[in-house]
Amino acid sequence: MGKGSDFNLHFLPLTSRAEIIKAMAALGVDPRGQEIMAPKGRFFLVRAEGLDPRAALILKQEMLAKGGEAAVPRKVYDGMGEKAEIILMGTEAQLKAVCRILAEEPFGLRGLGEELALILARTENPPPPIRMRGRAFVGGARTCIMGIINATPDSFSGDGLAGEPDPVAAAVARAKAMVEAGAEIIDIGAESTRPGAAPVEAEEELARLLPVLRAVAAAVDVPISVDTYKAAGAAAALENGASLVNDVWGFQRDPEMVRVVAAAGIPAIIMHNQVGTEYAGDIMAAILRFLRRSIELAETAGLPAERVIVDPGIGFGKSREQNLEVLRRLGELRSLGRPILLGTSRKSVIGLTLNLPVGERLWGTAATVALGIAGGADIVRVHDVAEMAQVVRMSDAILRGGPR
């Protein structure tokens, strides 16, 4: 072995405050020392955009003064451009120290410092649980499983109810099996959102949805989510047993939707979506802007952010490569401080990557679920509940250490 091997040097891939404190406690470090040093052991890269160029230069100077760094575009030094982007690089302690200084700085830096302090605080603790039907869901030591029931004739996944002799009875049987296998939420949709699917009028959507919704809500003791972007559909669903709205357009398609949800006082899932796969800049920055806009719409309508779940929209307005990038960078959504839902089950990104038809995408789905949980997903929306429940339990045991 090489020189110095007696010291058994090795990297510690620790990112959370709890992990760092645990490692120090194992060495016998004084508890007060643990609290002081933990922020110095957590390193962050934080991207900001829309800065006054003068603010970008001040940020650069302040980060350097605290022992950190800031990547600033060359055009800022050349006096070009009205707005700038920047990447801050530093430990939690360094970034918090800069936040305190920014409170006294001009050019919008006070607001940037307040937002930076907020997202740093969000990294320390998981979002608070979402409550439905008197019970807490999401967060802590386990990932929540959402089972999918498609009350559609043209589901991309091939599991629609149209071919069943008795669609309602089939839906009830599926829901019961999903709950028995570990699903804690059932998501029912009556309009296919696959690329190229024909739009469905609200009346037809409700004709498909309501009989299935009523029967499933009466048959299982878990919250029922309704997958719709129409206010009329959501309102009717909430009167017939739904406890959660899953809007694939994040309140930005039907302006009445957010008011319906806010008036009902129930949680909502807001998903990123767009027509086409062209993005002017960084894809995660675009997704975050979209979701922040949806959260603003919710709060303006009287729906607190604490009742909102965010979904990056895998497969919606994204190419295969873009979907893979979003999965790699899923943890960036933690900046929003909201629970993250991930829906990859049987989707085209898996089929295109593995060259497999819909019916053979189980193991590809399993990989995305496991890595999604590692990336910060709190809820996974899946077709194959029994199989994915095993993936979730194993992933949780490794990553969160809690029983299921």
C-alpha cells in the first residue's frame, strides 16, 4: 500500500446537517462544537438570476471576503447587459454571513439575502406533512406511494378502464389491491394527458370520472386525488369524495381552478407543463419559475403554500434528454420548500432509454423511483404499486433510516 495508508483516509459523502453532526458525535466532539462546525461542513452552489450587474459584483466581493466564491459572467465586467446571472459557492456558514451583510446593501440585494436565508433554512428540515382526511401524509422517514387509476379509453400506459366489462367494479378492485399493496393515496384521472391525446370536454370527463370516484371513495379508506386541470371537474370531484386535486397545468390553464381548490381548503399538486420542448435557458430554472408562479397564484387565492405539492412534470413538454436532466437535478426543487411528487411510471423517457414498450418498463420505473427518492421525492406516483412498494421501502431504509 502507498505511503500514508496507516491513516485510512476516505471521503465522507455527507450533505445534511444531521449526517454531519452524527459523524462528529461518533468521534466524541463536544455538542456545542458540533453545532458550530456543522454549517461549515455543508457546501452549496446557489444560482440566482435577474440581478442588477452592480449587485452581482457586490455579491462577488462579499463572497470572497467570507472565504467563498461567486461565478459572474464576463459581460458584467465588460459593462454589458441589463441583468446578470450568478452562481454562489460557499458553506452554509459563509452564505449565512453574506445574507446578514446583504440586509444593508442596495440594488435589490436585501431581498436576495432574505430569499437566500429562506432556502438555506429549507435544507435543514423536510417540509411539514400534508394533512388529508385527518391524517398526515408526506415527509419524515418514509416516501408516500400514490397509485394510479385511469378512467380513460386511451391511457398511454395501457391500463385504462374502457375495455373492462364493468369499469367501476374494475376500478374498485384495483384500488383495493393498491391499498393492500401499500398505496396511501389513489389518483384517478378521466382524461389522457399523453402527448397527442384529444382534449375532452368537462361533461365527458365527469361522466367517466364520477361513477368511478364515488365507488372507489366508498371502498377504500385513503385519500382520493383527482387528476384534472379543469375547475368544473375539480369542483364536482370534491363534492363526490376527492380530497386532493392534481393539476397538470399548475393552476395556469384554467384560472378558476385555484379558486375552487382554495375555497375547498384542500391540498393540491401543481405540475410544471408547457407546449413543446424548447427552453430559452436552463431547464430547471424554467421549471422553478413556473412552479413559483403557481405557488404565488395559490397564495393570492387564499391557498397557503403549506398545502401545495410540486411536481416537475416528467414527460410533459420535455424531450428524453431533458427528462433525464430533470431527474438528475430533482433536488433543486427543494429550494421551494414543498413536498415533491415524482411521476415516472412507464413513461416514454424509460421506453426511449431502454428501447422497451410500455408493458416492459417495470425495472426502468424502479430505477427512476429509487433515484428519485435519493434526489428528494416525497411522493411517487406509480401504476405497479406492489412492486414499487418494495423499491420504496428499500430506498427509505437506506436513505432515511426509518421503518415502514
